[in-house]
Amino acid sequence: MQPAAQRQFRYYDFITATFVTVLLCSNLIGPGKICELWGFTFGAGILFFPISYLFGDVLTEVYGYARARRVVWTGFGALAFASLMSVVVLKLPPAQGFAGQAALESVFGSTPRIVLASLAAFWTGEFANSYVLARMKVATDGRHLWWRAIGSTALGAVVDSAIFYPVAFLGVWATRDVLVVMATNYVLKVVWEIIALPATYRLVAALKRAEHEDYFDRATDFTPFSLRPE
């Protein structure tokens, strides 16, 4: 068998691309709209952003923390570039007669504060999620995937929400609105994870069979500041 660092996987790149796509779409399209449905107030992005946690769980569970760490950094870089591109495109002077500038600014004109909040919340939340799942997998000897998935998401989501909403909106929205949206979005993220458990189980099982991999992070260096695949 090849050393772990040299192994090639059939679906790792596909999972990475899916993770980054969901991350970019949910951060660029969703945050600008607050919705109210059945008495719940929530940010529109919450309907899709938790999919990134699902794929984060799958990456750590199948491929291990170190390979999941590379994907988190990939997503962080993609989100940072998308934010930079949005700023540059919106700052470019529109051609005479172009009528779409106001619409573009409305959709993509996030303030530097929101961009900073999004990057910081994503980075810390995803690493918290991956770290907890990897540790719990070793502690449970690979049993009780449902408990690891829910527990890691519960911690990762609370870190994400506790950073993003206060940093992005405190002082801009009413404090009550910040707290309500933060709490509601947190609950929805955890509920989403629970609803998605059957899909998580099936995807994890299929990938473990296809990749012949079920990684345990027993000797992993858990620093987030590395790109080594272990």
C-alpha cells in the first residue's frame, strides 16, 4: 500500500469542489436577505450553508482531519478571492448607459465588516467542526457516527454563528434582531444536520467502500496552519 501522503483518491477532488461551490453560493447569494417563515426569522443562506458542514463531516470521517484541513483552506482561499473580486468589480466605473450597477451593489456589495466576519466565522467554525469529529471518532473507536456528526456540527455552528452575526451586524441591526437571527440560524444548522443524517451515513459508507479508506486521527498534528496531508 502507498504511504498515506501519496495516496490518490477517486472522489476527494469531487467532494472538495462540491464543498467550495456550496460555500461560495451560500456566502455570496444568501446573507443579504432576511426571511420570515412560520414565525422564524433567519438568513436565507442558512438553507444551503449547512451542506458545507455535511461535506466537512464526510471529509474528516473518511479521509481524516489533515485532508479536511486542506479543503477548509481551499474554501477559505476561494471565499477570500470571491470577496476581493466583488470589491474590484463594483469599484470599476460602469459604462455610460449601464443600468445594473445598483442591482450589483445590492447583491454583492458586502461591507468589509461582513466579509471579515464571514471569513473568520467560516475558518474557525469549520476547523472546530473537523477537530471535534476527528477526536470523537478516535474516542468512540469509530462507532456512533450520528453522535459525532451532530456533536461536531453543534460546536462548529455555535462558533460560526457567535462570530459572524455580532461581528457583521451588531450596531447595524437592532441587538435583538442580531440575537434572534443568530439563535435561529444556529438551531436550523443543527436541525439540518439531524435531517441530513441518513444521507451522511450513506455517503460515508459509499466513500469508505470506494476509497478503501477509514482514517483515524490517532497521531495527527491538529494545527490548522498546515497543508500537509499527513
